[in-house]
Amino acid sequence: MDEPNDRPDETELTRALQKKFPRPEYVVLPQTRVPGPGSTDRYRRVDALAISTYRSRGIELHGAEITSDHNEFLSEPPEPDQA
């Protein structure tokens, strides 16, 4: 970890997600646009999206917000409709 506080950066956090959701069972797509609620012409960005690839186990989607800065995390207003 290169930052002075030994906090992981976005790349390291994305790698951790890829480890949690390993290939070939999942594919992890960083910086992905997804349709917004109720509209296909408005998009939101998700920092990472993990998608299961084994149809026989059912389709799973896991979205992740990556925030490596604690102050940024605290300053963002809660938006439950994005959950």
C-alpha cells in the first residue's frame, strides 16, 4: 500500500473484490454503468460489478462502492434508493 496511512487504494480494493469473487465462477467489471431506476436512458456508475457465470447456480449480481478515503465516505450523503 503506497499511501502514507497504509490505506488501500482503489486498485487494491478492486483486486480484493476479484479475490472474493474469483474466476471462472464470477467476472468482476470495474467502473461499470448500469441503468438507473425506472429509466433506461439514465445511467449510474458502480465502482465494481461482480456477475456469477454458472447458470446452474443461479444468476447473482453484486455491486460495490469503493471508497478508500474515510473522510469521503463520511461526507457522502446516504442514498438508500441506490442500495
